[in-house]
Amino acid sequence: MKVLKFGGTSVGTVESLTNVKKIVEAIPEPAVVVVSALGGLTDKLIATAGKASHDDPSYRDDMQAISFRHFNIISRVIDEGKRDEALRLVGGLLNDLSRLFDGISLIRHLPQQTLDMVVSFGERISSIIVAFMIDGGKRFDSLDFIKTEEWFGKNIADQKLTTSLIKEKFSVPFDKAIVPGFISTDRKTGNITNLGRGGSDFTAALIAAALDADLLEIWTDVDGFMTADPRIIPEAEVVPRMSFVESMELCTFGAKVIYPPTIYPVFHKNIPIKILNTFNPTAPGTLVSDSRMDSGFSIKGVSVLRSTPLFSIGSYSSVSNPESRALNALARQGVKIYPMTVSANAALNFAVAADDEEKARAILLSEFAPEIPSHPLLAPSIKGGLSTVAVVGENLKSQPRLGARIRNSLMRGGIAVEAFSDGMSDSTLTLLVDSQRANDALRIVHSLVV
């Protein structure tokens, strides 16, 4: 058995849905199919809810457009004999959504819990459409078995409970199980939550791991992992094979092929992932596994993580373990850091994602509040306007001069390297550069290493 996930671009139009139908119905064995909302719909739902919360009457026009889009697709992709029932179910959900927008407009307030409910309608509706469209399709509602718990203000999957419920729900016979991705419910309250952007990938991975699937297929709009973003580097090539670690690192540093947490559940079960293109289904794609097979690429890719401010914290002999205290304080609050080295600077240096900048600053100021008046360098110094360029490949430590070669090439290209991470990882080398020169840096590095 295998699990397939189709993203928003794969289910966004009549043409792409027709491709999905052909792909799924050609599978001879039972399969689980996880689907995202129609392409662009989640953003539309968020924007419409925002309009309603500000009592902007145009939210009603948006609601009409949302309804028309779904009804139009149903009329074109679902067989006539099933169409009335699909229209009834989808129409009921759209009416619920419309009333929810009206309620938001009435109170002029949009709490997070309400917004989570609003965005859930995208996957709830798309999964109904796909279930009616595919021969042998049976819908399984992920709100019944994908459970979350709150951790530092974020909803994360309760994997133990979720795995148990998946096994229970999928113990009944099925041909093609259709599942809404992304959405979930809180294990304690039952309130609708979600797994965050990219969460449909994670839904598929949780199901694949729980059911011991043979393969997880991620169907998207690219032919697989590429050596760089082809929009920036047109000569970038598809990488036929890579390891779980390499794929995780590339996605962590900006390659938007897989949602990074997706890899953990299947990695622990050694379930391969294949990246495939819904619009070019005969392309071989990229196979991600733990098998060390020659892919023809020692460096698997170069990517950019935009907007990663650099933090620096000084050290004093009279202050006990400031580095450990800083790192532990950040880790306890769920802030992910990227350790860095700054030439001629012995301080603790690290980058964070832009979204975590203010949180990290507040944590560090709180941690060192008693000492900062007498040790001002313990107050974090923050340099913005930087982005991280990452080079990913196995056994980078076996190329000890690679980092110096890259930095020298960037300097010759007029690009200053503010910080770097030589030798900190066996699979990833990172460099911090001016965000305005990040694309130029990507081109120089790609030409050097790929």
C-alpha cells in the first residue's frame, strides 16, 4: 500500500484534478490519498475572514466567488450520477462558512480559534470533491484521527494518539481512501486546529508511518528536488536520489518541496518518499530514502532561507556558562537556531528565522536581565537584512577546504560573508550574506559546487 499527497496546485483546476483522477485510478492496490485545499484557497479564506472582521462588505462577494469556484469544479469533474449528492454536501459546508463569515463581521473580531475553523473548510470541501470524483473513493475525515496538543502556543501533532486512531479508522476495507490534509482537532477540547502551512504533507507522513506504507508519494508542480530554485538558476537539474537528512536540510533552508516535519515519521519507519509532478506524471522524480546510492551529485543542492537575522552574545569569565544558558533558554521556548561563526568574534553567534527574531530577543533579555546592567555585552546584538545560503550534500566534512573556496569565490564576486558554519554539520554548510545579494550568492555557489 502507498500513500499519496496532492498539493493545492494539483487540485486547483479541472485540468489538474483530471490528472489526479488518472493517477489514482491507475493504482492497482488500495491507496490513501491526502489532498490540500484548492490552489490559493487557504489564502483567500484568510483574506476574506480579515475583511469580515473589519466589517468590509466585500467579504460577501469573496464568499460568492468561493462558492462559484467549487460548484463549477463539481459540475465538470464529478459524474452526473454522483453530482447531486456532492453538491448537497459541499453546499452545506459553504453555507456554514458563509454564516461563520457573517458572525465574524457581526462581532468584528477574529480570534485564532475562529480562523482555524475558517481555513479548515478548504480541505473539508476539496476532499469531498475528490472522493466523489475518483472511482472507489471513500472519504475518511482527518478531524476524527489527526490530534494535536498545544506546545509553546503552537499546535503540534500528538503522534502516539494519532497513530492509534489512524490504525483504528483504517482497519476497515477500502479501495481509495480520500483524506483532507492539514486539518486536525485538539486532543483535549476537540476544537478544530491545523498542522500549519505544509501540514498536508505531514498528514500524509503520519498516515504512511501508522499504516506501514511501502511508499509515500508527494505530488506537486515540480519534477522533484532540484539543485537550486530554477526560477533563479534556470540550469538547475533534478536530483534523482537523496537521503532523508539531505532532503530535510534542503527544505529547512528554503527549498519548498516538502514540509520539513514530514520527513521524521517516515524516516523512523524507513518508508521512502518520492517527489513527483502531477503535471508531468511520467517524469521519474526524486526518491528520498536511507539507501546510499550514487545519484551523480555529491552536492545535492543549494538553497536560500530568506531573512535570518544574526544574533551575537558576548562572554564574561565572571558569568557562569552564558552560552549554555542562552541556548537552553531558547530551546525551552521552541526557538530553532542556526549556529554560526563570525571571523575575529569569539561571541556566541547564531541565526534565527525572521518570525522568531522578537521572541528570541525577549527570551535572551529575560534570561540575562540580572547581569546585563553590569555586563552589557550579554544583551544580544542583532544584525538584520541577512539571508542564509545553504550547501547540502553527504560527507561535507570530507571536503574541509570547500567552505574557504566558497567564501573566496563570494568575496571575488563582491559579496561579503557575515558568518558561516564550516564543520558544524556533516551534510550542510551555511553562509550568511546580505539579503539583497542572496540570489547572486546562490548563482556563484551553485556554479562552484554543482
